[in-house]
Amino acid sequence: MKHMAELTFYLCMRERKLFFEFCFENGFYLIPDIHYANRRYVIIRNANDFSEYELCVQFFILHDAYSKFPLEFGTFRKNGEDFYFVYQRYGGPTIDFGSPILAEAKYGKVGPGSISIYPFYYNDREKNYSLENLRQSYSLLIKFIKKICIKKNIHSKNSFIGKETIRLINENKLQVT
């Protein structure tokens, strides 16, 4: 794999929740891509822990089969306070997941999300190439998304759109952005 592997999808909130439940059932855990007050990230291992982060847009998906290193932090200062964030592609490795959930929660709109992996990651600035276990896990998650979706051309791009999302659009309860 020379380039990043990525799948674009449109999932409503309920389908997104089903995806995360599938992750938990298969031993995956989530790290929210948020700003932290210290160098300790939140680890979400089940639906109960997830409820507090339901509206988080970005997550790092990890599994013991492929995540070999702790995730690394970057820092920034705002209003005199230090904040920390997880560096993408440093540590892990991880599967990156993003979904614009706030658009649906606030405005009744569903936008494109994505799930991706990269061909290499860094650990303490040393380049490591992605593992077969990472690619197999990514494939498992992609298969689940495709199972609950239909492939459609949206905005001149092939994407996967959730079957329930389509139903909600047809009932004028959601709009595609």
C-alpha cells in the first residue's frame, strides 16, 4: 500500500452508533480526537463510555492486534493555558474515523465522513510501516460500513450512503450536504 486507504461514507447518527457498537463487540477501542488538559487521552471501550463523546467528530480506532505504541501528543497554548492533542500518525498505529455528526444533530444535515489508514506511522520519530493486522482490521470495518450502505454517486464522487440515511432523506428528515 503506497497511499492512504480511505472510504467516504454518509451515515446518520443511528448508523454511526451501530458502527461503534460493532467496533466494541470486536475488541476495538476509541480515542476521541479532542483537546486534552493533560497528556492523558480518554480510552472508550464500550457503549456506556461512548455516551459522553457521542457528538465527537473524529476518533482514532485502535485494537491490541495492531496498536503497538502509545499515541503521541502535540501541544498548543490558548488564553494562557496549555492544551494537548493526539498527533495523527504518531504512535499506534490507528484507524482514523471522522463523521460530521454535529451537522445532523443541529441542522438535520448529513455530510461525508471517512475512515482511513496510512501506509506508515511514526514512533518516536522513527518511521514504521503499517502492519498486516492493521490492514485486516481496516478491511473488517470497511465491510461492516458497506454492509449497511448502498454505493451511490454523491456530488460527482462514489460514496457509500447508509440505508437508514437514505430512508431519512426520502422522508425529508435529513439533507445531504
